Amino acid sequence: MPRIILDTDLAMGAPGSDIDDGFALALAHADPDITLELITTVNGNTDVESATILTAELARRLDLGDVPVVKGAAAALTRPQGVRRPADHVEALRATVAPPTPGYAAAAIAELVMANPGEITVVAIGPLTNVAAALSLEPRLAQNVREIVIMGGVFFQTMPTRDLPGEFNVWVDPEAAQAVLRSGMPQRWVGLDVTLQVRLTREHARRMLEADSPFAPFAGESTLAWIDHVAARNPGNALDADSCAMHDPLAMAVVSRPDLVELREVALDVVTGEGPARGVMITDVRESADPPPANARVAAAVDVDAFTEHFLQLITGL
């Protein structure tokens, strides 16, 4: 049974905010084949303070008990000036939720992994800032972690807009992604090539709304609100009119269900710095006569129906 650290930039619960990080946390809790031991938060979808507050609120809804939540990096490694603050409606929740566990996410990640060599899987569904910082604190982390499963990157296609040349999690902190790629730790990347294929529809949301359980109706309401949001934001995308992608839940699901995706060994690098290709992944599929050594496995295909049934079965039971 995988023992996991979930590193997340969770925003579920704030109006008009992304829901898939929250669903990944819910899956980790619902899956009987996963043991959730630590949650760490990071700047990304939202500021790290909001991610920490909203994680605590979702932990309350899910009744996670004493799983520690430790606040992490407030900005990317090379952009310390990019610290953001919570919106007023999120700040107002602070007094109603449990405070985070004292400490720093990077240290908490390093300590748990090093105390349990070969036992801990890190599931990173936000920018990799905390993981890179943990590697700086303790380089032996790479040899002692069981593996890291990352929601990030796009490997066999390109992004549809010049404003975001790399997938968001990588684009926010490509220097952190580069550090992870060069660390030597076992790593599976679940990127947009597959996550854009797994989607929740309005019908799926209604199935959650009708479930006789405490969490699922809230999940259904949040899904409908998010579909409405992305439909208005992306009027030129027909898929976004009636569904939303489940990026982070797929990364969580493959921890206990590796059969959901087909993996390919590749040599990965990433474009860093401030140029127009920031965050673009460079994927060598190792077909030359003298290929570079593989440093990662990436998801190249996904069983959409199997994921959807796995997801809905677990979420409607919460």
C-alpha cells in the first residue's frame, strides 16, 4: 500500500477556482490502497496561504483527522518577489479552520522520506518548488524516496497559447522542475497529453449531486460551477463548454492504478529562464542509434473509461 506525501496548490472551495487539486486530495482519502501521511502546500494555482487555508477546509469536509498540513513555498525558486496574498473571502476562512502544522514543507518532505527509506511516494500536483527545496536540503532524498509522481508537462504536443508556452505547473517554476529532472529520483510524469482526455461532464456532476453521502453533493456543485467558469473563459474550446479536465486526480489515481496509463521511458529536459519558451519540456523518445539515458517515464496513453469509473465510484462514496 503506497504511503504518500501530497504536495498541492489546492484552490477548491474558492469561487471560480480550479477543482482538480481538491479532487486529488479526495481520491487519496477515498482510495483504500493509499495511505496519506502528509500534505504540503505550494504557490501555484493560488497563493500558498490560500492553498493552506483551503486545504484545511477541505480536510475538515473530508474528515481527514490528524493528517498534518505543512505550508510550503510562497514563490518560485528564482522569483521571490512573486509572493501573493489571499483574497478577503479566503482570508475570512482562516479563523474557522485548523492552523497548519508548524514547520516548512521542504523540511517536512525530507524528514519523512529520510525516516522511511524506500517507503514514501511524493505526489506533486503543483509547481515543484517544495520538492526542489527538499532536494537542496537533503540530496539523498533522491535515493531514499520510493518515487515521485508528477502532474505536469506536455511531452508529445504543444500548448495552444503563446502566453503559456509550457504546462502551468512547470511554467510557474521550471528551475524547480529542472532540479527534479536532474536529481536521479524515480519519476513518473502525468501530463496534458493524457490529462486533457479525462473529463468530468455535467452528467457526472449530477451523479455526484444525487449521491447519498456527505461530500459528493458538494463535489457535484463545485464541478458544475467550474465547468461554467471554464466555458466562459475558453469560448473557442468546444470541450470546455460541457466538461472539465481532471489533471490532478489522474496523477493521484495512477499511484494505486498504474494500469490506467501507458508509460514511455524518455530523456527529459526543460527550458528555464524568462524567455518565450519558459517551461517547455524537451522530450527525447530515445529512438536514435545512441540515445541519451532515460531520466523519467511519461504517460503516453490513458484508459479514459477505467479512470472515470474509478473516480466516480470513490468520490460518490465520500
